[in-house]
Amino acid sequence: MKPLLSILAATLLLTACIDTSRSSRTTQINTTLGQEILDLKKALDQGAIDEREYRRMVEALAEERLDISPETAAEGGDDS
């Protein structure tokens, strides 16, 4: 009987140590548009990317972050 109680106690202790929650954890990194552009400039200055890549990436960031479409940019601003 004593070995059975020992096994039961060990099982209960191990079960208590296991995280049974099914929640997922998300890490969100918030950077400003300015910081991302500075990081790209640093990569350009260090030779990690060339001028063409730098300009393409900055344009893509602006379109994504500021919701600027190429048509809107050609017109000189947004509709607001």
C-alpha cells in the first residue's frame, strides 16, 4: 500500500509542475518608422545593402507604415 501512495504522491507533484494551459504567448516588438529607417541607413553605411536596396526598403516601409500607395505618393500626399 505504501508504494502505491508514493507513486500517487509523485504523480500528483509532477502534474502540478506541468503547465497545462493552452494559451499562446506572442512577443510584439514595436519600433518607430524613424528607427527602422536609421537601421537601414546603418546597414547601407556598413555595406550590408546597396543604395537601390536602401531606397526600395525605405519606400516599402513608408507604404506599409503610412499607408501610402505609389499612386498617392505620385500625387504628393494622401486624401485626408
